[in-house]
Amino acid sequence: MPQMEFSDYAPQVIWLVITFAVLYILMAKFALPRIAEVLESREQKITNDIDQAQSLGKEAEAAEKEYGRIASESQSNARRIAEEARNSIKAEHASAILKMEETLSSESIKSDASIAQARAKAMEGLKELATDLTQAATSKLLGAQVSPEHAAKIVNKELERR
């Protein structure tokens, strides 16, 4: 085995020392100073951010106090205005309800009549559709044609049964 050759130990140790020294010098001269600079700049940035956050916090507290004062004034004004509006709306509301009740009663009568007409039209349309479907289903299932009159008769009989 090559690892057990004692004659190769000295060159391997020398190359180990040379490689270690070169890597140590590279790290000490180039990599570690850059890392130190980055760490210092991060620390400075964090310190600045903390100072800025504290000053913004103080400004926010002052703004919050001002907001509380303005909010309490606004609430009292809003209560006063709401009470005035509520009183005037109650009076308008009472007269509007009377007018609306009269209008709704007349509209209700008209709507009932139009609903009855629409229902009658819809039922007639449904009867026609049921007749057509009966004819189609009979011809499809039984293979025999059914006259429209006979299909209408069957549909009317079923509707009367229900």
C-alpha cells in the first residue's frame, strides 16, 4: 500500500505544510478581511435601523395621541349629527311609509293579475312541451308514432290525476 511507504512521508508532510501555509495566507489576506468588513457593515446597518425604528416609534406614539383626540371629537360630532338626522328621518319615514303602503297595495293587485296570466301561459307551454316529449319518447321507446291529439290527451289525463 502506498500509504504505508515510510519513504513517501517526508514529501507528503512538506506538501501538506506548503498547502496549509498558502491557504492560511490566502484566508488571512483576502477572505477574512472581506468577511470582517461585511460583518461590520451589517452591524452598522442594524444599529442605524434600530435608531431609526426608535425615532419612528416616538413619532407614531405622538400621532396616535393626536389621532385619539381627533377621534373623540369626531365621535361626539357624529353622535350629534346622527341624532339630528335620526329625528328628521323618522318624520320623513312615517310619511313615506304611508305613501308606499298605498302604492304597494295597488301594485300588489296588478302583480297578482299578471302572475296569474304568466302562470297560465307557462302551464300551456309546459303542456305543449310535455306533449312533444310524450310523442318523442313513445316513438323512441316503442317505435310507433303517436298523434299529437292522442299525446295531448295522455298529458291532460296525467295532469288531472295529479
